[in-house]
Amino acid sequence: MGVLFKVEGASKRFGGLQALSQVDLTIQQGQVAGLIGPNGAGKTTFFNVITGLVPADSGRFELAGRPYEPSAVHQVAKAGIARTFQNIRLFADMTALENVMVGRHVRTHSGLWGAVWRTSAFQKEEAQIAATALDWLHYVGLGALASVRARTLSYGDQRRLEIARALATDPLLLALDEPAAGMNGTEKQALRELIVRIRNDGKTVLLIEHDVKLVMGLCDQVTVLDYGKLIASGSPNQVQTDPLVMAAYLGTAAAKPNAEPPHV
């Protein structure tokens, strides 16, 4: 198992706010890596930087042993990083199948003229895209809902649909932004089982999540930010007992030797 994704010295300032300051992150292939921190820690900014939504002020980015520049979302997707969003961003009036097909189009080859003239090569590729999209819907448990409009799906199913669309890009790294937000206990358990399956099938996952209990029970490694700085990185057990993490979540008194570790 080698390093799949590496960030060195990522920094970002918004006016007078230093949102990120020299943040490093290394993810091994086949891991589920968690990124946590208190509100305002810089998690979302970091996520947006590495996925091309926000340009970094500085930093070195490497994916599968090659440097890449996260300067635009479509370039990041082509490089091999797919993400979901904290606020669901589906095409509400398109079917579940059509939503996943949109994700798959990042790997197509026919081009504009093929689409305009509907060449035989284009039609063949579209059939392949539809078949692959349906496979991913079955993978996340939504195969029977392929023809249903996205807006009519339950909240949990919409979350799964976003993951299916991201998986359809054949990512090297699947980046999930608060996937459990708004879910009930049953939906969270189903989500956990899906992420475990994705990892067991060879994918690498980066997970930002406020449900720290879910992160600690799921992730192979956890990175913690606070005020835009990296304060801890390691196994869930190591992170839970780190004095800086305890202080960040529970206040400075929690860093005392006899303090109980945070239930994170």
C-alpha cells in the first residue's frame, strides 16, 4: 500500500482571516481518511482547495505520484478526485440514472460534434454510459429507482445518489463532504456500510464529517484541524487521546493529564 494523495503546506487567506496555514495531509491507497475539527477549523476551506473550488495561496499537491494543480473542478475530476457536497447538489428534475450519467461523462470521448450529429460512435458510447450508470445505482442500492426524478427521492437516497454520481467518474480518491449530515441513525448505518464496501473494493476515501463518532468508528486515519492549522494526525485511538485535540474540543482544561478523552 503506497501513498495515493499528498498535500504539503496548503495555505489560504481570505482578507484578514488565515483560513489555512501550512496544512499537510497524506492518504495511503485503500484507506478511509477522516478530516475533523471544531467549527471554523478550516475543514471546508481545505476540502474546497484540494477539489478546485477555491484556489490555494500556496501548497504542493500530488495524486498517485504525480503533481496536480487543483485550479478548477473539472480538471480535478479528470485528474481522479470526485467529491460530494454538504448541501446536496443534484439535478432535481433529472432521473437518478441521468444524474449518474452526468458524472460518467467526464470519462467520455465522443466530443461535441458526435453529440450534435449523434454519430454511431456517440450512440454506442451513450449506451455504455447508461449501462455503467445503472451499475453504480445498483451498487449504492438505488437500482430500482433509476427512472425516478431526483427531487422525489428520500433524503438518504439523495445522498446515495450523489455518491453514485461521484463513483461514476472512476475516481482515485472519493471525497465526501458531510455525507451523514441530516441523516437518522438507520441512514447513517447504511452509509457506513456503503463506505466500508467502497474501501473494501479498492477505493480510497477522504471524509469530512461532524459526526465524530462515525469518523472514529470508520476511518483508518484521522487528521484534525483547529483555526486553520493541523494539530494532530494518526489512528483514531491516537487522535482521541491527543492533548491538543482534547483542548480543541473540550477547552484547555481537557488537556490536563487526568482529563477524560473526548468521546469522538
